[in-house]
Amino acid sequence: MMTTLTNEILQNKRKKYVPRGVNNGNLAIADHALGATITDVDQYEWIDFAGAIGVLNVGHSHPKVTKAVQQQVEKFLHPGFNVMMYEGYIHLAEKLCQITPGLFDKQTLLLNSGAEAVENAIKASRKYTGRQAVVSFVRGFHGRTNMTMSMTSKVKPYKFGFGPFAPEVYQAPFPYLYHKPEALSEEAYVDETIEQFKAFFTATVAPENVACVVMEPIQGEGGFIIPPKKFVQFVRDFCVQHGIVFVADEIQTGFGRTGKLFGIEHFDVVPDLMTVSKSLAAGLPLSGVVGRTEILDAAAPGELGGTFAGNPVACAAALAVIDVIEEEDLVAKSEVLGQKIEAKLTELANKHDYVGDIRRLGSMVAVEIVENRVNKSPDKARTGAITSYANENGLLLLSAGVNGNVIRFLAPLVITDVELEKGLSILEEAFEL
């Protein structure tokens, strides 16, 4: 009774003191969490297929990460790297330069959030090139600041009523194979999208004015849209040809999620700059921009940084995360996890005509919910019903997509077979609605 009352009191306080614009997909209140299971204040267990929106590749409260955080807390919390340096920032910067793609000289700038990393990648690109324009892609998502909202496609809920937006930001075409015209082969469709991309730089913005092109290797909030390798490679080559900085936004795709350490590795492309965050620090706020020294070193002292950027506690967590990924072979486990989720979705597709495209790289898995497989029209209502049932019955589950009709899977890579089977069982019940 006391626990229920506490939950009720907390819910009422949340309504009174926290803006309703901060959405809650699940109304339970967490008490503790481990691996891929969260226990709420009423002691109900929730299998986590959301991972705090892709933040927990190494799971909740991993012992090695927790220990690293505790040890750092006992030393100091935050002298501020701009005031006095500390080892954690430097060691993590070195480590990120070592594990990211590219054999050239690199540097790392540490920050607080994914959006802040994107903004600083743009700052560095503008400083280096002396140009102003920024190109992102249709259906892309890069954050909720003014600049990153400007780069984001999905109007509601991310942009509606929040303008005016930053100038000199343009959205280029991006292929979506599942919704290509029926008359076109996959190869012809990709070629057509490439032609549209080239035309974009004639009709919309001149390449000579573009500082950077920012691309998610897999579009996250856009619906886990996987581009063809040919398209990604063309964009990269176009950037090289025109002196444009190519930025890979790896905030959701990084640290093993796609079955590679970083998503861009699937495309045999090396970016000039890469933004990282989310699973970097297992839930502590930390992000980074990693890439070519000549680009990041173009800014003068004092032009980059921030009060809390590269907090030592978060750096300690991140160093432990990178160790865990290697020691527990989580990149390989990601592929196995993705195969298991895909197998269940394929089983569900054989039962339900509303199950459309199933797509994945590693354990970055999505299923598109449609009216039927002939018209492929988005079914946002059914998608909402499935995720609502899951979130009311012990499974944390997220939707995505510009039309809100994609269910995405971001389960921790450390999830046990027992946790996975329990989650998939609830998912199957949700699909029977």
C-alpha cells in the first residue's frame, strides 16, 4: 500500500513540477535496474527493449562501469577541463582516436549531449572551411537545439511551433528502399536518388558554400532506414571532390549497435568527423566529436568546450564501457541478438499482413507497421496500440519514423536469453491485438 501511495504521489508531483512536453512512454517509476531489466517502485519487472533510446548497449548498472564511476567519485567530481586538466579526458580522447575509423591523425573534443556534439562538428567544419552552409538529409534526426532542430525532418513533435530555425541548413534526398516506386529496380532507384542528390546541389545550395554534410549511417528517429552502400559512398566521394567535411552522426549507431563498432564501417567509408554519445557512457551525459586533426585543431583556444564538457565521472564510465564492449565481445553478440529479434519478427510477419518491412544491421532492428503489404500505407494507430500494450505489460518498447509507424528495438547487447524470451513473448501478445 505504501509503495502504491508513493508511486501515486510521485506521479502527481511529476504532473505539477515537470512540463508535459517532457514525454513519458511508460508511467512506471524505476526503483533499480540491472542488465536488461528494470524494477519499478511497486517491484514489477520491465524488460528493456528501449535502452533509454539507445543509451545502454552495455546494459543497466554494469558492475565494471559502476565500479569505475564509484572510484572516480571518490577522487573528484569536476575540476573543469578548461580550468585544470585530468587524466580521464585525455585517456578517453586517445582511446576514441584509436578505435574510430581512419588511419590519419585525429583529435577528440568531449561534450555533454548528442546535439551538442553535432553543433560542435558544425562549428569545427565552418571554422576549417570558411563556409557556412550545412546539409543534412530528409528524415534525419540530430537533436532538439535550434541548430539541430533545423537539421531534423520530423516536424511534430520536434519542430512544430519552435521556429524560426537556423539559416543555411538544407535537407538533401535520402533513399528509402521499402518505399521506392514499384516500376524501378533497386539499382535504378538508387541511381535516381544519386541524381536527385546531385541536382540538389544545383537547385538548392552550391557545394562551394557547404561546410559539411552530416549523415546518420542508419537514420534513427527516421525509422531505422538503411541506405545502400553505393549511395553513402557517392556522398562521401562528392564531399571529397568539393572540399566538404563529411560528418558521420554515430550517436545512435555507435558502440556495437549495428554489429560493427561503428555503423559507418558497414559502408567502407571513412568520415572526416564522427559524433558519438548515447551508449558512450552507459547513461551518464557525455558526447564527443572525433576526427581529423586539421579540422578540429582549426579553432583557437577558448573557441571550443563548455563548463561540464568531458566530466571526469562520465569519462571514467566511458573508458569502462569501451573495455566491456571488447572483453565481452559485444559487437559479435549484437549480430546474434539482431538475428534472434529478426527471427521473431519474421514469425510474426507470417501471421499478420500488417507487418511490413523488417530491417536491421546488427541489433539495430525495426519493423514497419502498415495497413497491408500491397499499399504499404503507414498504420500509426496500430503501431501505437502495440507499443502501448507492451509498455503497460512489462516491455519497454519505442516507435519511430516520420509517420510514427515503425517499431524499433534497442535492447542492451548484454541481454540474457531469459530476458529476451520474456520480452519477445510480451511482444507477440501485443501483435495479437
